[in-house]
Amino acid sequence: MEFFSRFKWAVPKAFSDAVYLCRFEEGDILYDTEKAYEDDWETGSKFIGHFLQVRYPTKAKGGTTENGCGVFNSNWNSEVRIDFYKKLKKVGVDQIHTTQGRLYSALWTGNLAVLEKDSAKPPIPLSVQDVNRSLEQTSEKAKKFSVGFPVFVMVRDLSNPVSREKYFKVLSKLTMHLENKSRILTPKDAGLIDYEIIAPTIEIAFFPMKGINVEELHELVKLAVYVPAKTAKKEMFRLAAHGSIFLNDEKILNGKNHIFS
């Protein structure tokens, strides 16, 4: 079983929709240790410090929407009710009434106090769109991966089906021109300043190229992600909406990193 590695609690990737939309639903059970899933119950339960079961809201009908960021933000302050357990024993008689955002934050940080409504309100984590606007901060890391050719950098959200698909489309188009392979880093390791408030499902993908120039790389990314509308009168593709291209070459760009937008 695979887990989201940057959550303090054990959050299986099977909960991708719940994490992506910030909506945990009736019947969801989450543990503070991966051992609860990896071993038989008699063995694994010995390692559980806390776990919780969601009692409300009821399960929504329909599939995942592509408008995840807007739904995530609107769900952040919506109500969720949980039964909370310590050492397999229920804490209190009543359900805990809290918010989806507080539950998400508790699973992310391990700070259970955030479940209490009188505690400080947790901030909404930065999304793919937010991080994409800060990719210039990854230029130094991109330069380290470069072998004299451009590097394409993009944001990937492991809980977001659209983001995951986009990554694999880009990878498919760039594979033949990659220097070794793509590099996947945490926001902190990639050099992003606000890494502590970036959603824990987000990673930064670096694609170091060989044998092609900036314009050729730009065209390959465009072929991977851009589908023009049938009624479009002009090209609407903007690379900046999908990632950034960095190049460190004194002869071409006077030693400055270049963001192709």
C-alpha cells in the first residue's frame, strides 16, 4: 500500500479524492501509523497511538471534479464529525465537531490540537497554481541538474488526477531527450521558500534535457499539454501555465536563468 509521504499520519493514496477535494466522508478511517495497514490487525493495532473514524458528512454521489482547487477551498471550512480513539479506546462520549480543513491539517502536521475550534485557524495550503507562480525559486536547483541544455520544471500534485495525467504526458514527450531521467523533489529540496505551507501532496518535477534548445523544448511541452479549442481564432498556449524552462548559458543569456513564458 502506498501513502502520501508528507503527511504525519498514515494517509493511503486510496484517499486521493478525499485529500484532493478536502472532503473526508462517513466511514473513512485513518490511523497515525502505516503499521495499521501493513500487518495483520492483531500485530498492527499494537502500534496505533490514535485513529479516527468520520461520521459526517455522508458520502457524496458522483466522481471527482476537475475544479479541485475551488472545491478544496470551499470545503476547507465545512463541517466534519469524527469519533476519535486513543490506544483503541474512544475519547469522550460525543463526536468531535470540527472542520474539514482542521482535520486535513491534523493529518498533515500531526498537531491534534488543531481539531479544536477554539484553536488558531489553520491556513489553506498553497495549491499547484500558487506554486507554479513561484517556480523561479527553483532556478538554482535546475541549474545543478543542467548539462548545458534547458531544464523544464513543473509542479505535480499526487492527489490531483489532472496534474498526475499532465506529468505523464510531459514525461512521454520528453523521455527521448532527457539527460538520464526526470528528478522529483519535495518543495523544500527544490528551493521553494514557502515550502512549509505548500500542500503535502505537491512535488516538483525537473526534466533536464540534452541535445535540444529552448525553442524545441517549448514545442515539445506544448505538444504534450495543449489542445486548441475548435473555435479558437488564435493560439492560446502559455507555457507559464504549465511550468517553466530554465537555461544557464552565458553565451546566450548572459549568465541569467531564463523563464520562457
